[in-house]
Amino acid sequence: MSRPIALVTGASRGIGRAAASALADAGYDVVGWYRADASASATTGEAVMVRGGRFIARQVDVANEDEVRAGFRALRKTVDAPLRAVVCAAGITRDGLAGTMSSDAFDSVISTNLRGTFLVCREAIKAMRREGGSIVLVSSVAGVSGQAGQANYSASKGGVNAITQALAKETARLGIRVNAVAPGYTETDMYTSMDPSARAHVTELVPLGRPAAAAEVAAAIRFLAEDTSSYITGQILAVDGGLTA
């Protein structure tokens, strides 16, 4: 029997790459979308294939409506198995204090993180409406409690949390579950690019005393994607080492 398909956006790095690997371990073939870095996407492909999965890469800017629609059309044409899981992990940051933040810095983060999530979810619902499945959005603790210097990012992730709950109510009758994970500080490019002193300071705030590994966040994504969480929808699962406790 063919393996079910999981679509992962932002699959070329960080939590997206870890999610693609975790879903391959769970028996999925993976369609991985990336925005710019084909080499990094190929590394994700290797991780999926070593786990027995097929990997299909496609360059898609999730903020571009035409590209998202074209990506779903290509998915329908190139795979013959059902799309059972969608993970929206594509996201960007452009931090700065609100008093000096440009409108472009605000709009670009909202466009990718929030509008892009909506565009992917809209097409995913169409693709999954007959057989059902699971959509998992990657939010952030910044969407639960807004962070100084991240008005744009916090607003985008707060919107992701709201979309999670709204879509869960809309799609439950179709057999589609919609949940989100809200990671805290996680060992990704965003975290490692922080100033070392700032990184040490924020790590001290975490009750478990360390950042998450991307694989730990991916384990929560896998749980929400699989049937073991079949009665869970509309939830935002914090994976933050106790930061928001």
C-alpha cells in the first residue's frame, strides 16, 4: 500500500525539517515546500529518504497566492496517495521596537506568517475535504503573550492561534482536525542568531533551563498529525519547557 502524504511548508530548516523527518518516521511520504534554499531542502530530502519516505521538493513562497495554488495543483498531479497531514512551519522574523519599525517589516512578517498560513490552510481544506486529515500550524509562545521587540511576530502568531480555533470549528464536520504547536525558545537559526548574552538571558527564564531541540517540537507535531490524537482539535499546544506555565 502507498504511504499517505504529508505537506510541510518551511521544510528546508529548523522545525519544518524536523517535522518532515518525524512524519517520515511515522510512515508518511513528504512534500516539502521551501522559499529560497534548494540546497537546504535537499538536506531535508535526504533525512526523509533515509527514513524510508519519498520526498518531493517544491519552491513556494507561501505569501504568494498564485504559488500556493500552483503548489497544490502540482501535488494533485504528482502523487497518487491521499494528503492526510499538512504542517505550516514557514515563518520569518523582522524584530524591532514598534516605535521605529517600518511598515514593510510589519507587513512582511504578517504576510508570510499569517496570510501565508491562511492561504495554505484554505487550499488544504479543499484537498482534504473528502477523506479528512490533520492540519498542524506552527505558532509561538509570542502569540500567547506578546513580546517586546516583536509586535509584528507576536501579532502574526496570535492570529495563527485564532485561525487554529476558527478552522477547527469550520472543518470538524469534514473530518479535518486543526491544531497548533506553540514552541518556546528552540534551537533553530532564529535562536542561534541571537546575541549570546541575550540567548543566555532568555534561556534562564525557561523552567527546564534549556531551549527545546527542534525534534522535541516535531514530536508534538507528529502526535497532532496522527490518529492517536483523533479527539483533539482547536488546541494550541505549548512546547516551551514550562515558560508559559
